[in-house]
Amino acid sequence: GRTAAWQGPHQNVTTQLTNNKSYTTSVWVRSQSGTPSAKTTLTLTANGTTSYLQLTPAQTINTNGWTQLTGTATVSWTGTLTNASFYVETAAGTDGIYIDDASLQ
């Protein structure tokens, strides 16, 4: 049911984040069809401004097996954080994707 590349499985993590802290991300991803490039992203809204932080490099995924996306990034914002969502997206297209064992620590 994805209608845009950025639409993917997500979780609200607003209350779990600490400003200026490094987080390591790991998520296993598999395509339902095709071979899209997938990555994990964190959207942050603070003081009415939304920003996007890429947490893992984009990697090609396929239907034949699981691909692990991993990365470390420092999460920071200015002001009051009102929303943060951790999600998996594709670089382009709307191929269906599965995720498993996702973590943001």
C-alpha cells in the first residue's frame, strides 16, 4: 500500500531519544518484489521544524534473503522535541518491504 518511497514501516521514538547522543541502528530488510535500495531514517520535529537524519547507508535489497542495514549517527535538535519517528524507506519506488529485528540503541 505504499504510494511514496518514504512511506515504510515506522515507530514513534520521541520519548526514547536524548539530545546530542549517538545511536546505533540495525534492521533486517527484505523486498516483497524487485530490488530497491533501502535505508533507515529518523524524522525529528522540534519547535515546529522537521528535519530528517539518515541513520544507515542505502543498500540494495531483494526477495532472496534478508539484508542488514546498520549505522551510527548522532541525533540532535534545537528547542523542544515534539515528534520523532524511526522508519525504513526505499530510495525510489514503492516496492513492498518486510522488516525484522529493528533496533535503535
